Amino acid sequence: MEIKNGRYLICITGASGSVYGLRTIKALTAAGHEVHGVISRWGMKVIEEETKRPFASWLAELNLPAERVYPPEDLSAPPASGSFRLDGTVIVPCSMSSAGTIASGISVNLIHRAALVALKEGRPLVLVPRETPMSVIDLRNLTALAEAGAAVLPAAPGFYHGPKTIDDLVDFVAGKILDRLSVDHTLFKRWSN
């Protein structure tokens, strides 16, 4: 497959809403972008629980080569270095534990390290929290991350495009992620009068 535009890292944590991450990967790979992934141990469990499918079956469907999916504990993987050029890093869904760890500047795993690399290099970092309600601690951590340059994009689908299915709602959030990365898509109908 020819790479047309960019190289992106999509990270999936153990928060509910794994379908948002899966759909974002699918949209990027279908459009010919080079996608790399990091899925936490709990992220894999949530994917399997929420979709009732093993993670390995998703790799084949997403057209995501296994060599581009890095173990979360591998801090020597390419995305751990600023010299590995990425056009954007997305954590979708982003657990509040991950948000707090990143906001504290700590690299417990590759997801956290990749986020901190994006911030230090001034590259796009999109965090997609799905937690609700949020505590004051969560809000402060997200505010700190926004102040550091991250885009905080809650998994809150709109309804003006007339969604008919759950997939329509998932596509809306995935489309907003792609918008934030300046990636063209047709995942939802845009607002018009």
C-alpha cells in the first residue's frame, strides 16, 4: 500500500470506548496513511470485552502490520524517541490514569512516553477521554495537558448529522480526531444550513 500522507501513532488504553480507537486506525489505514499502534494490556482486554472478538482478528481487519504494533512495556520502540517522526499521536480512549501519568511527566509505559515525546517535540497530541463524570483531579490533569499543547477531545458524539446507528456515533468521534490531525475524511456529514 502506498503511503499518501502521514505517519500516525494510535494508542488504546484500558478505558471503555475502544471502538473509537479501532475506527480511527481503520480510517487512517484505509486512506493510505502509515499507522503504528500501542495497545495497553487492559486496552486489549477491553477491546475483546467490548467487541466480543480477539485482538488478533482486529489486526487483520485493520490492515495494521504486527511489526507496527509495539508492546506497551517496550520503551526502546521507535515511538519512544523524538527522532522517530510522527505527524500525530492519538490516545483513544485515554484513561484518566494515563492522563494523570502524562500530566505528571512520567513514562510508565510506551503510551505515556510517546505522548511526552509528542509534547516535547511540538507535534500534535490528541487525547480522547471517555470517562464520565470527571473529578476535579481529572479536569486539572486534562487542563495541564491542554496547557502543554495537547488537544483534549472528549468522546462526545454530536447529533446534528442525524446518526442512525452506533457506528454513526463512533464515526463522528473518529472524524473529529482526524479533523484535529488535518486528515481529510468523509466519516460524518458536516454541518450546513
